[in-house]
Amino acid sequence: LLIVLILTSCQTKPKNNHHDIGKVAVDAELKALIAPSNEQVVAKATVVKASYESKIFTAEVQGIVNYDSRSETSIATRVGGRLEKLYIKYNYQPVKKGQLLFEIYAPDLAAAQQELIYLSQSKGDEYLLSQAKQRLLLLGMSYQTIQQVLQSKKVNYRIPVYSPADGYILEKQLANNNATAASAPSNESGGDRMSGMNGGGSAASSTAPTPQVENSPVMLREGQYVNAGQSIFTIYRADQLLAEFALKPTLGALIKKGSKLAFYKTTDKETTFQTSSVGLIQPMIKTGENFSVARIYLGKGKFKAGEILTAKIPVLVPQSYWLPESAVVSVGAQSTAFKKENGVFISVNLLTGLRMNGLVQVKEDINNWEFAKNAAYLIDSESFIRAKSVKK
């Protein structure tokens, strides 16, 4: 009988009205209060819904006047030798066609001149004499210098090299660096990427590229040896200029070749204002950031290389969702907003695009979602935001 009572008591199930001390019952109204404060916020805040529409903006970007690389003239040595005399002192020094640039000593040129002198003194070798002249011309000597050697019967050990065009001269290495030296535009947030509460500036403007026209001293020195075929200088024509504007990826995707724009010198809008079209869109990568460079080709005009420009570009944005800029904060490289769910605000990451005129483009479906109008008021400065991605 005792054994039967023990077995019966062990199989007895607790009744529903009995409280199990091993389980903690949480009131449904308190679940929102015990969640981490960096995931959701309990607050009474004004909410907004995203609008779905297409918009036309006028984007303001900064740029610089630069030389047109399509009209550059390269100066290379046709023989190896030593620079005896250098007449170019600094980059972007103005030069004229026929101006003496440098003098070079080359053993091959000296030997070829000796052959020319020997053949000129021999009679009946007109064919060999013409071939010797042709060889010197191919090695870089001018016709006038060859005639001077024939008249003096002396070897010229310092061969002059003259400018083949008018313009501004600079070292070839610096010219190659300038070809990819456009500066990346500023961050999307318009401020420090780590400033969660302050991130949210307008993206209608872009940081101007760093001026590339600097009269720095040349690195070449007299006595330095150069190789055959080595490019030493590049000459840019002063009347062939272009304007370069750095565009953020979100803005560059909306601007195509042929897009109209108006631009002017930043310090003199009244007298330099003019309209044009984009001649080239060039994708670029610098310091780990992607951006595009819009080029506008200029002829003879009111601009000079190195001047800072401001451009106004009309942009048509297709239908998208738009939120007030105050409803979106930048947390590092992410854009975060606070969505209202069940009476609380939950932080979610959004895929954003343009930021213009106090609005932020959202490239995700957020139809009928409610967001806190001012997300900065819901951020705790003592903790990090743990946001969720938008569920598809």
C-alpha cells in the first residue's frame, strides 16, 4: 500500500492554477521595458511616414580647372646620356616653341657626329653622307645643329633640346600623378563618420578636388643620367583646358555624358557664369573610396588652370522612398532609423542614397512604416546602437 501511494504521488501533474516557482512570468506590458536600450526605445515621439515620389534636385558640386591631357606633348630622350645643362627650374614654367630646354651629352651622338665629319671630308660619298645626317636626325639632333657641325668640323658634345610646342611644362612623373589625383568627395553623412548624433549633412555639395597646379621645383638635376626613350617632360597647351568635378557614387550614377550644367568661378560668379554639358564621366578610386569625375572641356575663355569652380547640376531622381533627414542618423558606414512597432521604437538599418534639401532617399520598401521624426533624440550617448536590417 505504501508503494502504491508513492507511485501515485509521483505521477500527479500540477494544476493550472498552481504557481511554478521555477518559472518567471513576465507581463506582456513589461516586455518592452526590459529589452536592451540600444535595440529599442520607449518614448513618445512624433512619427513620420516615407513619401514615394520622383524628385528634381539641383546638385551643387565643386571642381577645378585643369589642363587637357588630350593636347599634351611629351618630350623624351632618343639616346641615353647625361644632362649637362637644365634650363627648366620649376613645374608649370611657361615655354615657347623653339625655346631651349636642356643640353645632353650622349656618346652615341658624339660617335655619329664624328662619322658625319669624316664622310663630309671624303668626296664621292654623298649617299653615306645623307644617311649619316638622317641618323643624327633620328637620334634627336636638329637640322640647324647638324649644319653647325658640318661648318665647324667639330663635334658638339652638348646637344641642345628645344621645345616642340607652346604651353606649360612639367615633369613626366608629376604629370602621371596628376592624371589620377582628383580628390574624392566627402562622406555621405556630411560629417565625421563616427558622429552618430551629428551625422546627416546635405550631400548636395561635394568637396572640391585638391588644386593640382603647383609651381614646385623640378626633381631633375644637372649631371643626372637618362635612358634612351625616357620621357622627361610634358607640355600642356595653355588654350586647352577642362573643368573637373568630383561626384559621389549616388550622384554620379544619375549624371551621364551630355548632361547639362551651369558653372562659374567660385570667387566671381557674375562675370564667369556659363552653361555647358558633361563631356566625360570617369569612374575613379582613391584612398579606398569610389567616386566619379565629370569633365567639361573648355576652350579659350575666362578660366585659368588651378581656379576653383562651382557647378549647378539638375538631377532627376526616379520614384523612391524619401524620409526627412532628421529621421536618419549615420552610425559608421550605416544609416539607421527608428521604426515604431507595438508602441516602441526599434532601430533598423536602411539602404540610403542621395541626401538633398533635407531629405534622404531610401532604396528599400518601407511603405506604411512609421519612423521617429527626430532620431537623434532617441540615441543614448553612452551605448552603441544595435540595429536590424530591413526584412524582405
